[in-house]
Amino acid sequence: MNIIKIYNKYYLPENLQMHMLRVAACSNLIIDNWNGPKIDKESIIRVCLLHDMGNMVKIPENFSNDENFIKTRKKYFEKYGTNDHEINLYIGKVEGLTEKEIGILDGKRSRKNEETLKSNSYERKICAYCDQRVAPNGVVGIKERLEDAKVRYKNKPLSVWSNEEKANHLIECSLGIEKQIFKYCSVKPEDINDESIEKYIEKLKKYDI
């Protein structure tokens, strides 16, 4: 099924759709300039396009007064529960991600940056890195993005980002992942920006999962 039809099937708001499209577009740019170990390019794209399908439960209740949005959000809680990551994995399976791709999706979370840094999977590294480059309003530098996460989750005690020492360690790991990726890439981190990924976004809107 076409990715936009999948997004609409789950009534995802446009900003959430755009986040996943931007992440996939960043990965697509890296893939097109990759000269390192063999990677499963399609798996990277597929994981990035579906990686935050459960984030509807993280969207604040006052995000929209639209009746359809309010009903949809309520249905998400009733059907899937409140754990956005578990919902991501569940919907990923429903929409056709393979076991290997589910493994990438599960492993690429920022809280697992140390494991990702040590991993041999460049699929996992690329998915993790690209997700951590995309802020709510577009592509930013990796350090800027994660320093912002420290601020946003500062008062959420269950988040790893609320612990200064752990958060700083995760940022260092992310910078290490960046070095690992661009060792094998013919573009530089600063070459990945909103302008350079625009053409990929338009192409990915036609992607079939």
C-alpha cells in the first residue's frame, strides 16, 4: 500500500507524517551516497517510513480541536494502549515489516545509542542517526537535536534524557555513530538539510510498503 494511504488509514496528523518522511528522506540521501559495507537499502527506507506510527498517543490532548482527531486519539488508547514504542512495533508488523526490520526498529531508539554505536548493523546506525537529525520543524544538526531533547524531557523522570549524565553519554554515542556513517559516505553531515532532502520527500510520498 502507498505510504500516504497508510498514514491516512491511521489518521496521522500531517506533522507526524512529515517527520517520518523527512527521516526516510535523510536516509535516502545517505543511501545514494553510500560506499561502505553492503546495506539493505529497502529495509532502511521501510523502517524510517513507519518508525513513529504509535506517536499518536504522545500527541497532547489539546493538539487539535478537530473532532476526528480527538476520536482517533481515543481509539488509539483503547486499541493499542499507551506505550508508543510497543505500538510502533505492532503497527510495523501489521503493515508488513519483516522480523529483521522490526529488529532494526526496536534497536534504533536513542536510548540504545551505545548499543547502536557498538553494533555491526549499518542499517540500524543509519535509521537511528536520521531519526535523531529530524526535529519537529525540520532537519537540524545532531548535537542541536539531542540537546533539545534534554530540555524537552528534563521534567520527565522516566526518560533517559532527564538524567544529565546519561543524556550527555547518549549524545557522545550519537556523534560517534555520525562518524561511523560518514566514514563511508561521499557527503558530509552538513549536506543533509531541508533543501537537500526535498526531492526525496516527494519521491517517497509515492512509495509502496
